[in-house]
Amino acid sequence: MEKEAKKVIVTNRKAWHEYTIDETYDAGIVLVGTEVKSIRAGKVNLQDSFCRIENGEVWVHGMYIAPYEFANRWVVDPRRSRKLLLHRDEIDRLRSKSEQRGLTIVPLKVYFERGYAKLEIGIGRGKKLYDKREAIAKRDIERERRREIAGRE
């Protein structure tokens, strides 16, 4: 069987800047109506979104999916909370991790796999200001090193 690659639609770059991600999980998203078509068109935003465990279910809050422009009616709220589909043991692991001080569940990217819309979520610990500065400095040093190598060739 041929392995189909993930088609990444959007990545939450801010999450990688704000948090140190320890573990990642892939979750299905419960979508309604034309939301899938909007996601395929790339009209989704993960900025300022977060995940929460409520009544033994994982929900993503603040994820923006623009209304499909060719839809005529039954348009849902673009910022509504959406249920995530995970196995019970994964939800239990997420709950125990998120109850620890300083850890949170963060949406990282939206992608399609075998025709299904998926959301990659991660357990993250918030970075301090000096951690962010250190990461930026490392990135700048790496960029300069690559420029020097490219200049020599």
C-alpha cells in the first residue's frame, strides 16, 4: 500500500516561538458543512487558538475557519469550538500532562491525511523571555553560517 503524504494547510508558527513542545498528537476534527472546503482553500487560522479537556473530550477553541464563499446557507460561526477525535488513552495522557503546572495543549498544524482533516496538537511549556531571545540568536547564527557556505560555492 502506497503511503500518502500529509498535505499541510497551515502551521501555527507562533506556538513554536511561545512554547517548548514536548510531545505531539494527531487528532481528527469534527467539522460541519462546508468547513472542509474552506480548509482545503487554506482559509484557516490557528493564531490565538488553544485546546481544553472538557467532560472527557478534547476541544479546540479560537480556531478560525472562514465561511466558504460559495455556501448559500447553514453557515456556522467561524470561531466556534470544535471537538477533536482522540483515543481514550491519549485523552487520559493529555489530561494528566495538562494538569501539571506550566504545561498546556497547543494546536500546531492543520493538514489532510487520506482525505481527512487532522490537527496536530502538542504539549507545550511556555518559554520565558530569555529562552525566546536565545532561540532567535541561534536562528540568526545558523542563517549567517548558511549564507557564508552559500557564498563560498
